[in-house]
Amino acid sequence: MPKKKTSPTVPLIETQSLTKSYFSEELETPVLHGIDLTISEEEFVSIMGPSGSGKSTLMHILGFLDQPTTGKYLFRGEPTRTMTDDELAAIRATRVSFVFQAFNLLPRTTVLDNVMLPLLYHPTIPASERVERSMNAIKSVDLEDRALYYTNQLSGGQQQRVAIARALVTSPDVIFADEPTGNLDSKSGNQVMEVLQDLHDEGGRTIILVTHEQSTAAHAKRIIHLLDGNVSSDTKQFTQINAKKNNNLKK
């Protein structure tokens, strides 16, 4: 499915005075406090913050896994609060994808079948395209020689690359990566982040990364810091990682 482009004047994601609280009996626990945020198409954004800062809660709202308590969340300029359950389900199936810390793969199933799984529930991609799309996604993470391996035969870093391929296969508008290197050693983590960076730099993918690790966040072009449910800083960066990569391309 071709990606639906956002008008240059309309951001892909926008929040206005967004709040989130959790309720238990009569007790309210505020988590997010009036978040104002704009993310454009083809950005690579990292959301950082200590435990309890609200970064995962914010990602769950932006990824349509949760609803804000008050405020507005607009996706492609459309308010999400008025969307029906069917409309929200369609967005989750076609427009957003997730890469989780725990991989969430089926262990005794091949790489190809794991990557193909989201296509089984896709409303518009025909069955005749599933294998080709899945193989293209697997190739994009450099695992075509492992396509028929069971995922429990792969290393942790390879499993996370399978999870990235699975997130890619529906051609989503945005990929959310929730602590994608959290279960990996530093070498494997760097390899996974290089895959995500290539998808952004060469494929124009919009990526929103949640992490508490500075070295992981350094791959993004923009870093948003949350503290106690508020945006404490929002900065664009041209990192040493990106500079080194650009220099290598010039050689």
C-alpha cells in the first residue's frame, strides 16, 4: 500500500494540551501534563526520560494503544477522539507499527511467517502479495538467508531485526520502537539502531523511538526529553553518528 502523504502544512502527529491520568477507585494518578507536540512525516524522533517520566504512556497514546484523558491528538490533521473503534483499528492495522523490547515473535515459526503475520489481518493487501512483501521486508534488514529459520534459532539482535521487518511489511506511516535495544548487548544494539537509521535515511521512514539510553537516542535527528510528565526539552541534532555516516558516503 502506498503511503498516504501528509500535506506540507499538516503535521503527521500533533498533540495539544494532552494529558493522561490513571484512576483507581477515587485516586487519580496524573502521568502526562499538557503535552504540546508536533512531529512531521519522515522525522526520526527519540523520546527520552527517566522511569516514570511518561515516555511509554505518550508512545502508547501516539500509537493508538491508549487514549488521552484530556486534550487533543490529531493524526494527519484529524482529531482521533472522534474516531470510531473501527477507524482506530484500521489505523493500527495499516498506518502504525511497533517494535518492542521483548521482540514478541512466535518462537517455533519461521522468520518469513513471523514477518507475514500482520498481512493476514490487513484489509487491502491481497494474499497474492504476502510472500513478496514479506521477503522484501526481510531483505531490508539483511536477513534473507535466514528467512526459513525458526526465530528461536536466531540471536537476540537477529530476532529484533525480524521484529523490524514485521513492522515494515505493512508500509506504515510511522514505526514506534519501544526500548528496542533493551534486551541486547551493545554490539547487537548498535546493529539494530543502524538498521532503523538506514530505514530513515534511505527509506524516508518516520520513526519514533522511546529509550532511556543516550547512545541509542543519538541515532535520532531530534530528541524530546520528558520529565515528570512534561516536555523539558525538544532539540534537533546532527549527531556524530550521522556525521560519520555522511563522511563515509562521500569517500
